[in-house]
Amino acid sequence: MPGCTDRCRCGTSGAAPEPAAAPAGPARFRSIFAIPGMDCPAEETLIRLRLADAGVAALNFDLPGRQLTVDHAGSPERLLERLRPLGFGAELADSRPLAGSESVPDAGDAMEARVLRRLLAINAAMFVVEIVAGWWAGSVGLIADALDMFADAAVYGLALYAVGHAAAAKLAAARLAGLLQLLLALGALAETGRRMLLGAAPEGIAMIGIAVFALAANVACLALLHRHRDGGVHLRASYLFSANDVLANLGVIVAGGLVAWTGSPWPDWLIGSAIGLLVLAGAVRILRLR
């Protein structure tokens, strides 16, 4: 139009155009799963590995309450399909859409990593001590208790390795640890069978001495964890795990006392078989991960 200025060509309203709406992302949910068979860091680690590539934003474990809270995208039934093959009895208890900025609070990684490194060092050292001492003393109870220490060290090692690694690397590390744990457990059970066939009796006093040493190591772990037992989920879980290990140590001490008192090797064989089967069950759970 003749005489029209640049300002006229901008339109008559003078209002800025509305920005284009950002495309909506996938719906996010907070789901709570009841998991009756989850009571220690071993189960927690398996669950973390199982959900590592499932579009999960955050996990919050409640081991005493046997519950897992998950912030995630997509259907909660998809997560349940991943959890059920672990055999922990997982069921969906509740699920709701998440508001825009909601998230599950997480613990400080640096502090947890420092504590986990110390726990790993203690358990790895005691594995070596007990496996050598158990062989020397002829005690399958000590050998099996050493494997329990190895299982603990593997859990702490996997928790540390998982930081900053892709899901495939985490799964490969877990399977390697599970395979080694499986071989050691089968070896301990085979050694128990061999000693039962030969009727070989262990040194009861040596059993007690080494088991007391292992008990002191687990008490040290509990002392290390005591001030952090209300902290992050890994540390709360590890506190319960170390408390259970104390019971295994006491079982070996009692078995050693019975061997020394009665002269019978049966208490050693029984405690060794019980602990060996528990370690074997943990290895099978790890190797079943897909």
C-alpha cells in the first residue's frame, strides 16, 4: 500500500507471536513394587542390573519394608515383566503419574563409594584368609564362610563398578562374578562330599580361632556402617547384610566348638553345606539375569 511504513507491515496488534509448544515427552510414572524376597544388597544389585536399561529415572529401595519405588517412563507392567524372572515374588502395589519436577531423592555417591571400597577391601582380605585357613584346618565350614565373604565382596565390587558404566558392561561384570561364585560354591560342596566319604575331621580349635577372626572383620564392617545405616540405600542394605554375616560366623564358631567337644566332623559338614548352598543360590540368581 502506498505510504505504508515498516511498522505497518508488522501487523496491527503489536503482540509477539506465541512460541511453538515443545513436543510432550513420554508419560512418567512413580510405581511401587512389593518384593517379598528382597532383603539384602545381593537382591538389590540384581534388581538394579535387571532395570539398568529399562528407561528408569530413579530407584528407591526399602529393604526392611520389602518395597521398591521407581520413577520411570512407560508402563509399570513392563518393569514387572523384568522383575518376575528373578524369583523374588515381585508384584505391582501402586502406580501414579509423576508431576513435572518430581523425582526420587538419591544419596551422595562419593560418600557411599568410599564406604563400599572399605567394605570391599575387608571382605576380599577375609576371603583369602578363610579359604587358606579352611583348607589348612580341613574345615569345609571355614571354606564355605570364605565363599560368603567372596559373595559380599562381589556385591560391593559390582555396586562400585556400576557407577558410570553402560547396562551391558554392568551385566557382563555381574555374570563374571556369578560364574566365579558358582564355581567356588560347587567346589566347596564337592569338597564337603569328599570329606564326608573319607570321614576326615577338621581341627575344631582352629575353626573357632579363624571364625572369631572373621567375626571381628564383620563387626568392623558393622562399626564402619553404623553411622551410615540411615543414609543411602546401599549403606542401609549393607548394614543388614553384614549383620547376617555375623550369624554365619557364629554358626561356624558353634560348629567348631561341637567338633572339638564331640570329636565328630558332622557339625562342620552341616554348616559348610548350609552356607555353600546359600552362596550357590546367590550365584544362580546372578547368572539368570538377561
